[in-house]
Amino acid sequence: MPESAQETESERSVRDMGQSDGRDQPSHNIVSVVSQFADDNLTFVRNISTGLAIAGVIVMSRSIRLITQFHAASEIPARFIERNVSLRGKVCTVTEKGLELEHVPIYVPGLSPLLSRQKGVCVSPLVVHLAGVELTPEGRVWLERHLVPEQRVWFKLISREDNILHCLVSHSRQGSMWSYCMNDEVLKLGLARTAPVAGVLPNSRLYWRLHKRLHRAEVKAERKGRGIWKEDSLWERLSRTVRENPFFRLVKRLFKRT
């Protein structure tokens, strides 16, 4: 009786091992098939690996454009202009029509120092005009007061003409997480007039979207009488009328002679 029990247990163990081998067999077969396919099509596998490597190089080369510093408008890829990419810059000075900015690229530890130029090399700034805006002298003074040198801003690429970039320039208020567009702000304060968006086709969607946005800001200033839209008071209008009156001028000259 004990011998038959032992035999039964032995048979059961053998059967379990057979079932286990049967379950492992499919996975073993799959590995064998893949290995055999790789051996039989070695050239094809190598071509796939080469293609993936080339694709990786292309993607990396495009990404590198985001971490390299641009020193002239001509260095910026055309696709950046077409997609209205936003770049970061450091204020150098305020010009009559806009700004001169030093491009500040995205910093990647280990890679950015290899792509940056040597220290001591003169870095030429980018000439950036406020797109769709014609600044007044007061507007330039306002920009100089709010955008001091070394201050960081974002400039959204709209168009490029020769070596000039027409952009929407954004700046964050101190102590605030929100930023505001300088193009809109100078128009809202009556420190500028709207102008045609240079370098953009007049019948394009981008042109009309920008024109509508900037015109809305200008209308706000006109309604509130700000800046160039400020109306003289009644006393100022009367004083100007009297000064321009011919009889008053004649009397004034007579008093000067006497």
C-alpha cells in the first residue's frame, strides 16, 4: 500500500513537470523565432537600427536650435517665425521703435556650455520692434522706465524684415505671476498708435487677429482720453482760442512797442 502511494506521487510529479514544460514551451518558441528572424534578416535589422539613429540625430539637431543663442534675426529658423515661437530675451536698450534684446536660450546642464560661445566674445543684440505699434516719444520714455537693462522678457515672433524682428513683447510685473503684453499696454495708455503689422499678409488670419486685438486696446485709450487722446479742459481751449485771435495778437504787439 505505501509503495503504490509513492508510485502515485511520483507519477503526479512527472505529470506536473510535463505540464510545466508545456507552459514554458510557447515563450521559448517565441524567443527562438525572433532570434532566428534576426539571424536570417541581419541586414534588415541593421537598417532599422541605422534609421532610428538618424531620426534621433534629426530630432536632437532640431532641439539644439532651442538651446543655441541667436545673435541676428537671420539666424532664427523660418519655422520659428511661421509657428510664432516665443523666445526669452534680456533687455539691452530701448530704441525709438522698440528694443534691443540679447537672446537667452533654454539652458540644459552639460550641453549648453558646449554650444555657448567663449567668454569675452561680443554678443550682438536682436533688434525687436513692437508689432503693429507706432510709439510716441512719451511711449519710449515709458518703456525705458519699465524695461531697464538686464531685465528678462518674452518676445513672440510675428514676422521678420531684413534684420528686424516684429514681435509681441511680454513682461511680468514684479511680485506677480502674470505677464502683460507691452504692445497692448502702450496702446491702452495712449502712448502709441496702431500701425500695419509689418511682414504679415493683410488678408491673413494672423494679420486680422493682431489688428483686432491692438485696435481694441487703442479704442480703450481713446474712450478714456488717455495720452494722445487726452482732451483739453474748457479753460485750456478758451485760452488757446484767445491766443490765436488776430485782435489779441495785434493788441499784444502794440503793448510790446510801448
